[in-house]
Amino acid sequence: MRGKRIFVTAIPILLLTLAVGAALYLGFLNNQAPASSNAGTETPATFNLAGGKLVIDITDTENSGFEVRAKFNSDDENIEATLIEPNVSMTMVGHNMGRTPVAMMRHADGTWKGRGRFSMGGQWRFRIVFDNETVHLDQIAR
């Protein structure tokens, strides 16, 4: 009789433990950073902004480096639009590392270019602010 009572009491405790464990495990899985949006985003990426299109291309370079290229193609082909410097910064997704600015230099063809290094492998999110409009693009560092 005593063995039966222990068995009857142990089953609900075991089920409760399994339910709590599963809820915690699945909850932690849902809080992880999303998969890279780079897999679905082709680069160069084109963003429609007021007055034209902003084209952003992020490419990997040697030794965990990258190059960001930005060009604004105005609808009226106004060359003055290329004088607006894009403000580029990056942060690692899922980490509290703050934002790292990427210095951009203008080239004669109206393209802005910046270079930098990833401090570690993983998913990075670039924020590009151009003429008060903000776009984001993810990149995986290997």
C-alpha cells in the first residue's frame, strides 16, 4: 500500500517537473536572436526613400573585415543628393555591445565607402541613417 501511495504521489510531481522544464526550455529558445536576415536579403540592397533609392552593399574583406558602400540615386538625377553623408553604425545582434560607428568617405562618383572589422563572429546589424531616414541591414561575420 505504501509503495502505491509513493507511486501515485511521484507521477504528478514528475509531470509538473517536466512541464516546467519544457516551458523554460522553449521560452529560452524563443528569446534567442532571430536567424540572419542576410539569408533573405540580397546585397546590394535597395531601399526606396523620398526622392530616390538608397543602394547599400556590405562585403566581407580579409581578416574579419568588411566594406560598406552606399549610393543614393535620386529620381531627378540630382548630383547634390550624393553630398549627404550616410551615418553608418553597427551592433551585434543579441549582445549588449553598444553601437560602433563606421567612418564613411565620399568618392568622386558619389559613392560613400567605409571599412571596418568585426570584433567577433556572429550576426551584426548595420544601421544606415540617410537624410533623416533609417534602414537596417544584417551581415554574418565568420
